Amino acid sequence: MSNEITFKIAKYKPGTYVMIEGDKIPEEFYIIQSGRVQVFETIDPIIRGTKEGTTLTKGDFFGVVSCMSRRNNMETVLVLEETSLLAIHRTQFGDLIQKSAPIAVKILRFFSQKLREYDTTLTKLTFKSHTEEDPYQLFNIAEYYYSKNMFEQAAYAYKKYIEYCPEGGYVSVARMKLASIDPIIAMAEPEIDTSRSIEKYHDNQVIFCEHEYGDKAYVILKGNVRITKFVNGNEVLLAVLKEGDIFGEMSILENKPRSATATAVGETELLFVKRENFDTMVHTKPEIATRLIELLSDRIWGIYRQLANIALKEPNARIYDALMIQIEKNRIPIKPKESFKLNFSVEDLIKFLGYNLEEGKKYLKNVLDNDKNITISNDGKIVINDLEKLLKDVTFYKKKLLMELKIQISRSQQNKNL
């Protein structure tokens, strides 16, 4: 029996759809062998300022995020001409790496770029602010930590500012502030075992800082890692990662400064992968590459859902959909008459939606006054009394949006045929 790895071939005629946004969780993603397809997403106008979609050709891929994150389709894909697709089942990603590691690396790099693009857009829309990654910003981060008496974190950022910006205008101030910090705190370094590629950090020790350059990605072997970002002069919590999670990959995939700060929570042990070893690791450890694809896919899905929420525009629609996003994130089964209490307060919901507090409370009050399916518990958390009803409400609004998308696709094709 042959052990040769094989993948299914799927052929499509022009005018047919390979997938439709919002449809069931796909088991496969696709690599184009020949032909052309047009890919549309409801967030295209937000991200790219156009509803025309993106044309993909030989060697391009689609459907990876939904497939590997086990989420509903994020894309509508229309076939433009006779097209042959390589269909890769979710369980075959490791096989794909063994057969063609460069394709896996191409997907990883594309994902990293997409995640950075989505994250930049979301930060601009929700916080009305965005700062490009720039090592000169390390001084401002150090000053923030210093003002909060977080001297170990401040020392780390001051040292990185001096290292990357030796001609910077605040180097003398940074040196003075650094000298004022207890040397034992200021000189704290992780324990590094280079033979095993392991670093150990104590509680609240900075692993890397937003805006600094990075040449390592990490896998959490023990402990937790807090991921934060500085927005409008404040540190905003993005996520708390757990054992088995991977982080820091974006900088080594794109060779750009770090887009967030990583800090140890408790005693933390990390396996690190250097940039020069990354491509080799993808080929020799396909299970790590597969896990990285799954994690990146889920992160992209999360930001995509927030951007798709913004596309809904109507406050009621956005509130219902934001609640559904929390249900989907936690992969809660939807059952009739089944209730669920979110670990989410009114203030959390308003921040998630990007409204100011007064505006958000007004919109939410309108929903609470008119829909008894959404209530607030005694401890201030949001309760959904019937998950199936919430799904129906969200589906109603999304159908309107998808109908608009289909009309736009039809108009786009008519214009191309003129």
C-alpha cells in the first residue's frame, strides 16, 4: 500500500459558489490549482473601503480561518471561470506541511499580516486611536509604568528605549530614571536554558514590550501570560494566555516591532523559537505549526466578528450580535429555552461595542426595556434567558446584511461584463 499523501480535487464552473458567509463550519479549506475566484466579506468596506471583493488565482488559498478555527464561514467565494481546487481537510494540515512546508509558511505569514491589518482597523474604530509600531514609543510606555510605581516594568522599557534609540531625545531622562530604580529590580533578567530553548519568568516580569523588536516566538509550558496594548495613554488588556498557547509569532513572521506587551502571570516557563529556526520548526514539528494556525485562525475570527459587528450599524443589531459573539467564543451550544449568564457587565459590553458610556447605556436601555430575553443579574452580569431566541434575532439582522452583500456581488459582476 502506498504511503503517498493525497488530497481531494474539487472542480467548479463559473457562476457557482464554493462557500457563503455565515454557512456551517467547513471541514476543508482550498488551494487554487487553476482558475479564478472572487472572495467577498461583509467587512470589506471597513477594511479596504470597497465592496468589490478580492480576486484569487493559482496558488492562492481561502477558507483556512473558518476551517482551522472550527467557526462558521467568514467568506463568500464566487467562481469566475473553470476552476480546480485542492481541498485540504482540517485533519490533513500536518500532511500538507510534510508535503510542502513553504505553503504552510506562506499561510502563516498571510495570517500574521491579516491579523495585524484587522487589529489596526479595530483599534482605530473602537478606541478612535492608533499608533504605528515605533521603538521611540518605548519611552512613553516606561513613563507610564514609572508613574504607576511599576518599577521593574519601567526599567525594562527604559533599557529597551536606550538600546533601540541611542540618539533619542529622552535618553538622558531614561538613564536618570533607570538609575533611580533599585538595581536588583532594574537588572532582573529571565532564567535562560539555551540548550533546551527555555526561558523562565517570575510574576509580573515583562517578556517583551510593545514597539520593541523581536526575534522569538513562544509556547507556554507553565503559567500564564498577559497580553496588553497601550491606547490613549492607558494599558488595555487584550487576553490572558494559558499553557499550550503560542504568542510573539507576528514579529518573526513579518520582521516588524511587537504589536503588544507580554507579561508573566505567576511563575512562567516558555519554550522559544528563534526567527532563523522558524521555517525548520514548521517542517520538523508540524504539530506546533498546526496549533499555531489554529490559534491564529481563532484570533482572526474574533477580530473579524467584531468588525462584522460594526458593519451592522443599527445599535440593536450590534447589541444582539455582540452578545452572540460571546456565546460563540465560548462555544456554548444553542438550545431552546436554554439560558446563559455571561461573564460580561453592561460596561464591558459598551466597551466591546466602542460606544461612549452615556451613548451605550441609552442603546442598551432600549433593548432591556423592550426585550425580556436580555436581563441583568444581581451581580451586574448580562443574562440571556433563551439562547435560541437570541440566535433568531441575530440571524434576522444578518440576513439583511447578507442580502445587501449579494446585491453588491451581482452588481459587481454586471459591471465587469459591461
